[in-house]
Amino acid sequence: MDNTILWSGIIGQKDAIDRICASLDAGETHHAWLFVGPRGVGKWTTAKVMAAALNCEERGCGSCGSCGKVMREIHPDVIHIEPEGNFITIDQVRQLQQTVSLKNFEGNTKVIVIDEADKFTPEAANAILKTLEEPPPAVVFILVTANIDAMLPTIISRCRQVQFSPIPAPEMATFLMERHSLSYDEAMLATKLSSGILGSAISFAVSPSKQERRKKVLAIARDIDRVDLARLSFVAEELLAEIKKGVAEVQERQKKEFAWLKEQSGQKDMPAHLKKNIEQKHKREASREEHQGFEEILTIMVSWFRDIIFSKETGRDDLLANQDRILEIKEHVDLVTGADIYRCLQIIEETKQLARFNVNMQLALETMLFKIHEVVTVKDTSYF
Ligand SMILES: [Zn+2]
């Protein structure tokens, strides 16, 4: 394919892209695709680029109106579905079936991107299966999942499967240096902290508030053995405030985007379908930011404790994620036992699992801090 601008924004997924482009080049796009792979490696972006290619006269030029709308997630014929709460419900699928039966607004191909396609309720799964078995014309479904084992085999067998892999660290670091003008050290730090998730690496690299957030969370992890028990709820509130700050930043950006799009439309009132698309997209972005903020905080906590255990067990500095904190990490190596650190990591992991259900974040963070505090605090009684 000649048009590589959009595709070049996806890194470390050559096999997947080759496979998709071969099919697009052949001009016969399969009607259902399944993108499989860990979170944050480019499945969602690839789905958008594919949708852009399917609706662009030049097969994904990246600069026409259609490509712009698809990439901004406001194209009326590119529809994003994701779980409402914990599941994709039968109502969502029914609504989708109605949408695909309607004539396209402006594109050649309607593209339905279904994120977390492992989260259909049984009823919804059966309904979507019927649609995949008798596909409407000019509709392409892209199902996206990080958890293929939880999907119905009958749905999987209807789709052409594309595997996405974790992005190799050197490739990610090079991308950050080239596209975001980071120094080698900055790029390596962002890469190591992102656990292979490109989106987090980029947002960390370019956002001073995320770097500020990291400083705060690391300080909390470092000092938790010395914090007064009574202050822990307050500390949890501080963490929550960090998450809210991220969401507020997103909403601020959205306001500007909305105003800009309104101006672009040249009308006093934006067309209703466009307005609805933008509102849905903004809601999606805000809730994604909230979840990611929660996970990011936990990932930073993990990085601190994991660095201590790595330093303790291997003595090697190059394995540490927090390259700018090596001295502090070393100071902590002798203060806690390996077993205690593993217990802390387990507590954070359990808290991470909770995020998959719509938990009360403040309560989850508070509980986690209390448990870690209990583990790492010097147990006075052992000295008597
Ligand atoms: Zn285009």
C-alpha cells in the first residue's frame, strides 16, 4: 500500500499490518476481523487506521476530511462499541444491528469496532454471532480483545484473526526519541515505566502533570512505612485527586475540540448525529482516562517495589525501571524483607484486578495503602 502515513504511526506490529494491508490491497476485505493481543500495543489505533483506509478515496491518505474524522473518532459510519459497565449488553447489540441495517451517512464502508469483545453477555454474544453469520453488505466488523480465551469459539471462527505482540523496548524508545524529541535517557525511562504500553509512554513523556504524578506516587510508596496510620485516608484522597486532575485535563481539551469542530461545521447548530458521536467519544475518553489514571498509579507503585526486589536479588542497576531513583531504591533494600515486598506486590495486583469491576476507587486505594502499611511497618513486637 502506498499510503503509509497513518500506518507508520503504529510501531512494532509489522506482521499484523502486513496481513491487513495485503487484504486491503487485494480489494476484498473480510467482513469480520479479530485483533488479539495485550493492552496498549496498538490494536485500537490499527482498527481506526483500517477504518480510515476503507473509507478514504486514497485508501488512508491521512489528510482528507474522511481520514480526519475517523482518526478523531467522530466519523458517522465508524462506530465504536465497548462494554457499558462490565458487559456488552443485548441492548447494545440490538442497537448496533439496527445501525448496520441503515444506509451509510457518508462513507463507503461502515466499520464497527468492538472493544473488549470478550465481554459480551451470553445473550449478546448469540445475537452478534447471528450478525457475523449473515453479514450485512458494506460493513466490516473489527473485534478487539486482550483476552481471547474468554470468547465464544463460534465467534472467533467467524473472524479473521490478527495477532498483536508486545512492543519491543528498543523500538518504543527509538519512536519516542524520533517523534517526541526525547533524549535517550528520557526515552528509556518512559519505556521502562510504561510496561510496553505505547500510549502510556507517550503521555508520560509529553505531559509534565504525569511526571508530577509519578513523583508524588513514588514519594508515597517510599514513605509509606513512616506514614501515620491516621493519615492514610488522606493519602488515598491525594491519589484520587491525581486521577481526577487527569480527567479534568482531558475534559478541558475536549471543550476546545468541541468548539473547534463547531466552528469547522460552519453551522449554528452541529448536525445531531455528529454531536452525538462527539459526546459519546468524549465520554469514552474521560472514562478511559479515569481507569488509566488508576492503573498508572498502581503501576508506579509496582515499579517501586519491583525495583527494590530486583536490586535486592540481582544487585544490577540496569534492570531497574526507576533509573533516576537508584540511590533511594538502594537505601530501601535492607529495610524490608523479600517476602514482605512480594506481599506488597500481591496487594497491588489484587487492587489492579478490582479495577476491572466498577469499584469505588478511593476505597480501593485506601484499602491497598492500609494493607501495604501493615506489611512494611516495623513490627515493634518482634523486638521484645
Ligand atoms: Zn484520506
